[in-house]
Amino acid sequence: MKLIQRIGYYLGGFSIGLIILAFFLSGKKTSCAYGPEARVLKNINSKSKEFSNEVLEQFDANTIKELLKTGDVNFSKSTPRQKPCGIYLIESSLNDKTIEITVENCDSLVKVNNLSFRK
């Protein structure tokens, strides 16, 4: 068998496999959260949230949840290994303004403590 035939068979089988995977995985809540930032955000967004009064005065709960989904974790300003709850600083943007959200990530609850605009 020539090399070009082997490559053709390989690409044919590979494309059929991709189509089958796309068919079976469509509509399911699958994700590839392998990086540290993606894992932290997925963990935070999967838990129930408790908002402080100062945070709720600035934004409603749905807006804050959306900011937590689209934000970036600033690990240099976070203390993730603190006991009993790790503290994370999440930076997100809304209407061309950068917002810093401080959250405490506990075992079964996420406490949103502070929300501030970064200059």
C-alpha cells in the first residue's frame, strides 16, 4: 500500500470519527476545563452563590453571575490555598470598564464579598 493511500484511509477514518463524536456530544454540557483558570471558574460557577449587600447595591445577581462566567482569574492577587476558603480575584469587563470581583470559594458555597472598578 502506498503512502498516499495510507494517508487517505487515515484522514477518512479520522473525519468519520469526528462526525460521530460531534453527533453524540452535541447538546450535552461537555467542556474542556484543563487549565487552572478554567477549572477555577468552572468550580466557582457550579456552586451556589451568596452576595454581600455592598455587591448587590452595585449590580443584580444575574449580572454578577455573568461576570463570573466571562472573567479572568488573577492568580497573583489571589490566595487559593487559604483554609477554609480560598480567595480569588476575578477580573471582568462590562461596558468597557474593568471590574474586580473578590470571591471566597468554600466547599459548597461561593461568597461574593467585594466588587470594585479598576482604574
